[in-house]
Amino acid sequence: MSAKTSKIVVIYKSKYGSTKSYAEWISKDVGGDLFESSMVSVNDLQKYQVIVFGGSLHAVGINGVKLITDNFDLLKNKKIIVFGTGASPVREETVKHVYKHNFPNEIQEKIHFFLLRGAFNYCKLSFIDKMLMNALRLMLKMKKADKLDEDSRGLLECFNKPVDWRDKKAIIPIVQCINEE
């Protein structure tokens, strides 16, 4: 960690780059320090008043969020903001589901959570992720076309054509949350 720190730190764990992009945008907008999660420890975070953590979504799990949840007792006097980045459209029911899955009841009220839409490029997926996505694609293809919802049809199209939903405007609510007293 650098000797000069701000009161804000933005930490990220990104698998394919979307979460890193959002973390960089947030850090730049608020003048916060920026670190990949493997480069910080919970002790490093003690210097900061505001901790922003971003992780990519796998199913509904936020990659790396245990840095926050496992150490919450040491961080509870900080403002904690977490964002997850995934391919699914951002909808209220999805946000609630991801939030409840990742944060124990006793800390839910103390975590500010945001869901952001990333990108999807099948060709760049790891072997394991390709296997998982192929299983999902097969399951979706087995459904009758008229039984597929808009999200499922959109996902099937993404297998053949990479899609990037990242949007710098999506960080506005996170930046506002950081700047609120």
C-alpha cells in the first residue's frame, strides 16, 4: 500500500475486466485509492473512512466479498459500499436476491449494495466457465422459443456476439453514496 492514502479506498476482484473498469471509474471520480483485492489486507483498510468493494458475480455470489463479510467486526465503524458486476439485467428482485445471498442478516443494514451490468464474451471465458455456460445454453435451447423470456433470448444471442453493457453513468449512485455524510 502507498504511504499517502485518501479517506476512501476502492478495492476490486475482477475476473474478466468489467469490475476493474467500474472500480477505476469510481476511484477516479472520488479521488480514492485503488487496489486489486489481493493487494490489501483488513489491517490496511483501517486507515480509511469509506471502503468500496467491487466483485464480479458468479451465479449470485460476489467474488472476493469475504474480505468484507469475514472481517465485518473490524470494519463496522466504516462506511461500506459493495457492488457486484454481472451479465444479468439490473432489476430490483435480482438486487435483493444477490444482497441476501452475500450478506448475513446481522450486517445487511450496514452495507450499501449496488448491482452493475458488465460484459459477456463467450470466447474469453475460462474452460470451467465455458462448461457452465454451455450447460445453461443447452438448458435454454431445450425450452420452446415462446417459453423463453427476454433475458434468456438475449443471453442466447450473446454466445455468438460479445456484448458490453458497462456504462460509466451506472456509478453515479455509488459516487453519491460515497459523498453522502
